[in-house]
Amino acid sequence: MITLERRPQPSRAWSYLSPLLAVIVTMIVGGLVFAALGKPPVEAIRTIFWDPLFGDFASYFRPQLLVKAAPLILIAIGLSFGFRAGIWNIGAEGQYIMGALFGAGLALAFYPSEARWLVFPLMIVAGTLGGLIWAMIPGLLRVYFRTNEILVSLMLVYVADFLLDAMALGLLRNPDGMGFPGSRNLQQYPAAHNAELIANTGMHWGVIAAFFAVVAAYILLSRHIFGFNVRLAGQSPRAAAFAGVSADKMVLICLGLSGALAGMAGMFEVAGPSGQVLASFNVGYGFTAIIVAFLGRLHPVGILLAGFLMALTYIGGELAQMNLQLPRSAIQLFQGMLLFFLLAVDVMTNFRIRFGRQKVA
Amino acid sequence: MDLSSINPLLLLASLMVASTPILLAALGELVVERAGVLNLGVEGMMITGAACGIIFSTLTGNAWLGFAGAALGGLMLSFLFAVLTQVLLSNQVATGLALTLFGLGLSALLGQSFADARPPAFPKLDIPILSDLPVLGPVLFRHDGMVYIGLLLVVAVWYFLSRTRAGLVLRAVGENHEAAHALGYRVVLIRFGAIMFGGACAGLGGAYISLVRVPQWTEGMTAGAGWIALAIVVFAGWKPLRLLLGAYLFGGVTVLQLNLQAAGLAIPVEYLSMSPYVATILVLVILAAGRAPGSLGKTFHASR
């Protein structure tokens, strides 16, 4: 007879171990899936996790790591506050799109300005604001109408997605684009281009923002009363209410924060690596960031590491697609599996396994 | 724009077809939530059902077997959810999200070699006398079997929840799992059953999209239908008969915007396509929800 017994306190060791264990189990099961698809499992795993970092063309892939990790980390840091407090913003993808639309829209409104000192900072503000506004919709609706923020924020992803299509074909379409969909390329617009700061490193302003967010979140969570309130609201909403933490305010702040960071990530992406407002602009960073947040145990440093790991699966996945003809969906499955195993292994953090029948006290 | 091209009778008839996938999925989720479990993986189970439906129906050449396979696919995915949330006591919200992400990847992988497959035709019923009735005939009685199975399931779930002892036990588990446990009911076992029923229903709903509504396989084809199903459960106040109203309301918006697109309304297609999602949000805002089951979303661990 195997029973679970609640630990008096969550195990520290297991809270560090379980993400690692989840990654290993995912690699093994993922390898089995790849084998079932008729691909060499060990080679596939090596292509995804090793080759982008240390393989033959690693110098080409390493910069991509920062480019892909930055939006994931930026979004996941924002989400982690809400997730800790039991406020579920799962519409980061929509806020990311809105940030990109606001940022690009502002840049294009100034076209062809040369005042980078004016345009670029304003773009950051606009992008942040775009995500913030989009996240405030579920926030305000929850506070004033008690609607469920999970459903509203998710519905708004689809709305934002259609809005992106409409903008790429309509308002923001390149007037000199000979009728092709998509906006002007911001990479060719120096005042708005979020360029690489150091050549061949992938380092752009969004990466700096992501690192800054990690540090700020760490200080906020461990040293500031707000971080304490967030943790309190998540662990014991009643205690938080007695301590004078306004639940409504918490909803607005957490949703606003995550929306603002997601919007900022979207703006940096559209102005830099992506360059254009296109229907295919969003690639699911907003959803993958949910995995990143959990894999990083909702802790800023953990999220930093998890962000790099997930970025690696994106890059390695593309590589495996090219070299081994591994379908793109296999990588998606792989990422989903990772979250599954993490949640499964997590039981060890809060419970311990007892073998044998317990004596009746 | 030519609004006269919209035939109101056809509109009503296609409304029943358009709302069936959401009705099926929402019905399953309603039972799950009445048992006190919040499964946010409906979208993932639906899309997996859609893929399984295509695979089984093309391989066997029988649409009914396709639906059976889809129900099985949804059920197996929900079994994973049940093991994680009921045995390994994971957070239900996070696990549901994981299920959706996992299901999207899994379905894309399963369905990729069936992209060109055309599922076998699913015959519409021709009920003698009834389908020849003027007005009512084409609107109500000339659909395929799944539409009626969906309606029958609504009545069956209503009867089960409100008129049978087993339904009462299930609701007790959902309202207060500690009390139900103290009375000797097998909370975890009952929840396993409810979750798997929900998975099978979601699978059926997904297969209805890929086998009847579209009918072919494209990645991500459920396009949020699972999330709308979740919203409709809230809208219905966890009551099966109100669920029907919610599903038809949503189906109506979907069909109407598709007809307006076809009629060439002077609004870009993208804005019309948004309308079902915006309507769902509005419905959530305007209609104050009923009371949620007391133990909804809480983890149950029988400590002694």
C-alpha cells in the first residue's frame, strides 16, 4: 500500500530537484516519441539540446538563444506574480500582440522621422501601454463584474489575433509594399529599429529589459512589501484580506504588470528580430511563457534559467526540423510534456511517499 | 451587401449544427465541474478528438467509428489529467493549461499525415413525416445523428444530476468533498469518472468539427471552441438545460457572422470573425453567473 503523506513544510530539496527531474523524464519520453516517429532518439535529443550550443554551427545559433529567451523571460516574469497570487492571466499572447501593434503603430505614425531619441522611447511606452490596456480588460471586468479572468484573457487572445490580421492587411499595411500584406519593415527604419547592440550576440534592448525585469522581480519578491503581499494572497487569501491587502487591487496590479511586460516583449520583437507587423508575427511565446513560469518555480532566477531552456528547445527544434525532418508539432508536444511531467513530479515537494499500511493511531 | 441572400430558415438550421461541438464539450465539462474539478484542458481534448476522429473515420471508412475513436482519444487525455490532479494532487488550473498545450502538440503530430484525408460522409437523418413539415422540418429534423445525440445527452445529464441518487452523490462531492468523504463516498473515484466523461464528450465535440462542420483536418482547427465551452458552463450557472441556451446563443453569433461575411457586409472579415469571442466576453459580463460548486478547483487529499 502506497500512500501520500503531507509534508509539514514543502521540501526545499525537491523544489530544486523536480524541475531537473522533469527535464530528464521529458527527454527520455520525448526520445521514445521520436523513436516511434522513426527518428534516431539520441541524435534527436542531442540536436535539440546540445548542437545549438556546442555543435558545428553553434556560433550561428548562440545569439538566437538570447533573442528567443528574452521575450519568454520578460513575459514569464510578469505572469509569475499573478500565478503566485492565484490570478491567472493566460492571455499573455494577446497582450504580446497588442504591445507589438501599439509599438509599431506609433513608430509608423512618426515615419519617416529620424529622431531616434524620441521615437524609440515612445515606442517602448506605447508597447507597454498596449499590453497593459489589453490586460486591464480582464482585470477590470473581474473587479467590477466578477467575470472569470482566465476565460476573458484567453478570449482576448483570439480577438488580438484577428486584430493583427486586420492591421497587417489594413491600417498598418506598407503603402509602398505593392499590395503585399504586412507593414513597413522596422529594421529598415533606423529611428525605430531595435537593433543588435553588440554584433553577433543577439543582445538587443529587449534582452536588457528582460535581465532588468529578473533583478527587479527578485528584489520585489524578496525585499518589498508588495512581494510579500503577493505571496500571502496566494497562500492564504483570508489572511491577506485580514492583513489589509485589497484583493481587487492585487488583481489589477498583477494583471497590469504581466500585461505591461508582455506588451513590452511584443514591441521589442516587432521592432527587432521580427521587424514587421504580419499575420504570422506571433509564434506562441505568450503560451510557452506559462511553461517557463512554472518550470522556473515562479522564481525570477528559475525563470531566467527556464527561459533559456525553452529558447533552446525552439532553436534545437528548428535544427531538428532541418536535419532530421522532425515535425514542428513534435517540439510543441515536447514542450507540453515538460509541463506535464513537472506538475507530476511536483507532488514530491509537498508530499512524501509512505510504503506499507499505516497504523491506526 | 445583399442581406436578402441570408435565408432565416437555413440560418436556424445551421445554428443547430454550429452549436453542437460546443454543446457536447460544455456538457462534459459541466459534469466535471459539478464534481468539483476544474478542467481547463477542454480545448486540448477537443482538438485531440478532432484529430482522432479524422484518423479513425478515414481508416475504417465509417464516421460513427470516427466519433467512437474521438471519444476514446479525449477520454485518454482526460485520464492523464485525472491521474495528475487526483492522484498526484497537482494544481488543476496549471494541469488544465498543460493539457491544452499538450493536446495541441499531440493533435498536430497525429493529424499531420491526414491533412489531405476526406472523412466519409456523415448522413443526415431523414425522419419520415417530421422532416417534411413546413418550416420546422428543415430547421429541426433534417440533421445528422450527432445533433440529436447531443440533445439527448443534455436531457440525460439533467436527469442524472437532478433526479438520480448517483447524480446527488456527484453533486455532493462537488459541493463539499470533505463532507462527502466523511460520509464514505469515494471522492477520487467519482471524480475520475466525471473527468473521463468530460474527456469523452470533449472528444466527440472536437470530432464533430473535423468530421461534419469543416470536414477535414487542419492544425488548431478548434480555434478556441473549448474555451468558449468553458465560458458557456459559467454562463449556464452549471445547469444543463441553460447550457443549451448558451450553446445556441453562441452558435447563432457564429452562424450569423459567417452569413454576414458571405453576404459581403462592408466590415472587414477579421472584425466579423472576432464577434463570437467578443460575444462570449459580453455574455460573461452581462449575465451574473449562478453559484459555482463549493469545492470547484480545490485539491482533495484524504488525510487521516
